[in-house]
Amino acid sequence: MTFSDWLRADRLPHIFCAGCGNGTVINCTLNAVDQAGLEKEETVFVSGIGCSSRAPGYIVTDSLHTTHGRALAFATGIKMANPALSVVVFTGDGDLAAIGGNHFIHACRRNIDLTVVCMNNMIYGMTGGQGSPTTPRMALSTTTPYGSAEPAFDLCELAIAAGANYVSRWTSYHVKELTRAILAGLRTPGLSFIEAMVQCPTNFGRRNRYRQPLDQVEYFKTHGMLVEKVRRLQEEGQEIPPETIVLGELARRNRPAMGVKT
Amino acid sequence: MKLVIDEKRCKGCNLCTMVCPYKIYKPGKKPNERGIVVPELDRPERCPNCRLQALYGRTLCGMCQMICPDQAISWVEEKPGEKKKVAIEF
């Protein structure tokens, strides 16, 4: 079986723009789910509202397309009602960090056995490019036409601080590593949070000098730095280049978890 | 096995041209009937998956298939009797 067996072929092509990274993250997630050997009847995909949350509609398993930001709350309910199910949550940055911020930190605190895949495109893509909590400083969007003045959220640090068991960050360029991270997340009991940085050529790239999808993927390729190297540079007292995206497995620990399959 | 791009799914983002280590994908020139410039294949028989997928029983590199946001790239079985091209690289 390959990951393409998990897709609803009659629903494709999907509505994502040309070059949108969400499709890549769907591929990686399905590949990881396939490699983990999960059954289609025992897997549930949950999502909220947004571009990224269209994803479960293209997957053959049972899925829930829920209200804005409440994907984790619904997923908690599923997991508590039937711990035998494997629950994967697709969510975007606006869904997870802005509207569902409180659900996110409390899901991390409770450490429920979910796998949360956050497709962070650094903007509200579906509604026309408004600035989100993860829009980087000085990035342009329709609500920040002179550059975002606020510091951005670091979702991985937030998940670590709130107590998630497995946290890692990759981009849509690092497909093999992202697959491996999601597989590790599926196998780890407790909440696994995988942040996938994705390109948004239509709303983020167009305003921020990445007019082609390739430009932003090239940016991920050149500015990504492994967390081991970042820690080594910090120990040596060297300066980390600005705009670096810290990649890799940021946390793995064994806190007591809720709703683990027995 | 044969490398194919599904023209019904491809949206012409050219991400495959960036990741292929063999540079098999070239940006296309002509739009198809849907108005999308689908990448062209430059000697796809060089792809290791075409030759060795059946032998190893798994997908070998598969970067293009994984990064394709539109799930347009796949390998299909050749029909019996179909002419095969063999590329030799020096």
C-alpha cells in the first residue's frame, strides 16, 4: 500500500493554489500513517477552518471538519470516547495559535495522545492574507501594510512549555524528514506536535518578495538550520544568522499521557 | 515502470524541477488545454525508480512524488510489448 491509496481520487485535484505546500504536507502525513501500519477504519483526521483544514476532505478515512480553532477540542472528545482510534489533527497557524490558542496549550498540558500537524504558512491564506500570530516581524500582509510590528509566536516553544511529549519542526522542502517526524509522532504516546512550515505563494509570497513558489521553498532550504547546529553555535558563543528557521526534533520526553491506546 | 505526470492534476508549480537530483523535470513551454504549463520530462528513463522499483520492492528516491502538492507524479506499469528506452550516462 502506498500513500495514494489513502487519497480520495474522485475529489482530486484539490482546491489549493498552484505551489501551495499543504499538498506536500498531506503527502508526508499519509506516507507516515501508511508506514505506521494504521488501519483506515481506526484512523480519524480532524481539522478546523482554513486552507490547511481542507485536507481531511481528500482522505478516505473518517474525518471531522470542525469549527474554527476547535479541532483539538473535538479531537480530545474523540480520543476520550474511543482511545483505540488514532487521531491526527490537521491545523493551520491561525486555527491553532490565534483562535484555538487556549485549546492548544490545554491539549499540550493534558498530553492527550494526538498527533497535531500544524501547517504554518505565516498568514491567513483563505480569507485574503491577513496577518496571523505567526507572521514574522516586518512581513507584509493586508492588515500589516507597513510590515508586521509585533513579534511572532514560536509554536514549538509554546508546545514545549505547555508540556507536549514530542515536538519537531520541518518545512515543506524537507519531505523525508517531515515524514519521519510525523511517524515518530504517531508512535510517541502523548501529544505530538509537528510544525510544518509551508509556502503560500498567493498571499504571503506575493507580498513578501517570493513571487514564485520555488522562491519560498528555496528560502526554507537556505535558511533552515538543524537544532543541533544551533545549540552548538550557541555554546560556542557564535551568532546565529537572522531569519533562521530552527529545524529538527526539539523535544521528546515521557510525561504521563491521557487516552493512550492499551 | 514508467514515470508519468497526470496532466489533469498538475497545476504547473514546477516544484519537481527543483528537487529532482537527476534534473529530469524541465519547466514546460506550451500550455495544455487547461492553460497549465506542465513540466516536460527529459529522458525519464534515467530515474532510478523506473528501473529499480520492482527489483527493490519499494520506492527509492521519490522526492518528486512526495513534494508534488497536487499528487500528480506517479510510476505506472508499462504495457507488455511497449518499447523501452535505455539511457547510459558517462
